[in-house]
Amino acid sequence: MATKQQATGVILWIARILAILEIGFILFFLLADLLNGDSGGEGLDSLSEFIDFAFFPVMPLIGLLLALKWPALGGMISTLGFVGLSVVRPDLISDPTIMVLAIPGILFLVAWILGKRSLKSVI
């Protein structure tokens, strides 16, 4: 039982470290785009661009920030953001550089599920 708790703790810490790195990565590109203005000032022209922006980077960013305090809730929000992005933009599913960013949210969910299972074995 102790090894299951240790494994859950290790997964949770890996998820936290990856989440902090991803939050920094997303914020860097958001701030660079806002401050540099290379987008030509076009902004979000259409509803599809707004939906894409909501699914990535907004939902993963909010989800990962929440996951640092509440792993289950934040992991769900972050993972749902990537699922939604995959539905709206199926061309990105084959792009590993985008989909690798879903790993921290999934790890938060795995740690939560393992933590609930180990709690049930105690009770």
C-alpha cells in the first residue's frame, strides 16, 4: 500500500513540475504575441478562431493553474481543453508538439484516480 501511495506522489510531482513548465511556456508565447504584435493586429476574427483560442491555450492554462491546488478539477479542465481542440481541429491530433502538452493534465487525473483507489483500500 505504501508503494502505491509513493507512486501516486511521484506521478503528482511529475505532473506539477510539467504543469509549471507548460504554464511558463504558454504565458511566454501569449505575452510575446501581445507585446510584439506580430499578429498584425488582426486578433480573433472569426468564431472558429475564438473557439480554438478557448480550447488552447485558455482551458489548459486555467486547468493547470487550478491543478496545482486541486489536481482532479484542474486535470479535467486541462484535458477537456485538449479533447475539445482535437475535435475542432482534427489536423492537430497528428502533431506531437501540441499533444505532448496534454501530458500534465492527464498525469493529474491519473494521480487522482490512483489516490482514490488507494483510499478505498484503506477504508
